[in-house]
Amino acid sequence: METRKLKNKNMQGINQIIENIQNAQILLGDCLEKLKKIEDNSIQLIVTSPPYADQRSKTYGGINPDKYVDWFLPISEELQRVLKPDGTFILNIKEKVVEGERHTYILELILAMKKQGWLWTEEFIWHKKNCYPGKWPNRFRDSWERILQFNKTKKFAMYQEEVMVPMGNWAKSRLRNLSEIDKIRDNSKVGSGFGKNISNWIGRDLAYPSNVLHLATETSNKNHSATFPKELPSWFIKLFSQKGDIILDPFLGSGTTCIVALELERQSIGIELKEEYYNLALQNIQNFQNQQSKQLCLI
């Protein structure tokens, strides 16, 4: 396998413990230890999905929900150190049910991370639009997961125009007959300070999206126990980074985040605990780069 060092100086100094692929570096081992090899304030965006409480026990051992916060806080402390001041941390996670009720470990984690110095800036919902049907005596099947956004400062890099969506059919009827109120800024009646001017959207083809992402779950990868769809990290990489920035996934799994980062012309670092998945991630990334090389040869 061809190995190359990334040009960015923030990536240097850790090459002796990782596999170098062009514009991606993959570390094998415990992320808490490997993160210590990464420089302060060097990562623009962190996108990851850690093992959920008491899940993936056959692969990652499982973490008891009562111990989850204590397990994750040392990791989030390292993530806070390596993240740039204007960077963003995106955490995909979901509560589990314990003895008939939702456990509160995620809520406890959010509060603990706030005490650690993180700003809980936003919460996105990943709606799994192809969720398999199911039912339990006291609940229905989960079809969504949390995606939490954390930042170090209130002023962070965000490129909203990169994720705009088509206006949709509603605009044709809604903008056809505007009232007088629609033509001026209509402030919120509850005193929130927010307002809207409907007429500003006349003639526009694109609008800003909501904080609900409607994405199908990944079904093509049969070699990993929990693979999120490429569209998920892609959306956040576009929103919170630019070409050449460094993207980090400390729970890399099969390599999805690094592959998407390469597609979008970003650099990336991935960390994976299990050697089986480490090798799988290397192979998936190498396969992607081989495909890219073949496409370039055909041009």
C-alpha cells in the first residue's frame, strides 16, 4: 500500500504510529491514547458515532449506561484540546431503554460536557427513513437518532450555503399572493427577537434546511456492526469545514468519515480500536482511492 505524509504541519509527529494514505491517516488503538499524539487546536471538525451504552458488546465490549459519562468525559476532554477554537464537534448517539424507560445517560453527558467547557450549540435529528417496522408493548420502533453539536466558542466556522435545499412546491402557492405583513419583517409574538419577511424568498430556488436530516440507514456494508450512511458525515463536513481542513473521527469503524472527507477534498484522521475494523477501514479507503485513480485515467 502506498504511504504518504499529509502536508499540513498539524498532522506531523504522529506518522510513526499510523498508516498513512494520501490525505488520510488511520490510527490503530484506543482513541484516548492516540488523541494525545495530535496537536492542540489542529482539527477543524470532529464527526463520530461512539459505541452506544450496552451495545456492540461482541465487538467493543459495551459500556454500562451508568458508567457511560465517566467513560466518555476523558475522551471529550482530549477532543476539546485538539479542536480548533472555531471548530465543531458532531456526536451521533442514542439513548437506550433500561427496564422499560429511557436511560438519561445522554442528558447527563450533555450536562457534564457543558461543565467541561463545551457549548451545546444545536441538536439535529437523523430520521431513518427506511427504518425496519416493529412494535413493543409500551413503545414503537426507533426511527431517529440524536446528532449533537458542540463548540468551544460561540463564533465557529459555518458555511450554510453549502447545504441549501430546493425551495419546494410550497413556494409556488405561498409566494403567489402575499399579504402586507408578508412584505415586511414580522417579529415573533412571543418576544424571542426572531422574525421573518416572506417576500425575501421571492425568486429564489434554494432555501436553508431544517435541523432534521432524512437519511436512509446504511445497508450495503455487511462487515461492520454499525455503519452510518455517507450522506450523514458529508452534510456536516460541507457545513462546518472547507477544502483542505482536517476532519477527525475517533471511532472510525469501517472508514466512512475518512472516505467522505477525501471525496470532499479534506484531510482526515481516523482512530479505530479493533484491528479487524482498522484493516477494513484501510481497505475501504484504498479501494476508494483506486476507483478515483481509474476515473482520472478515463478523463
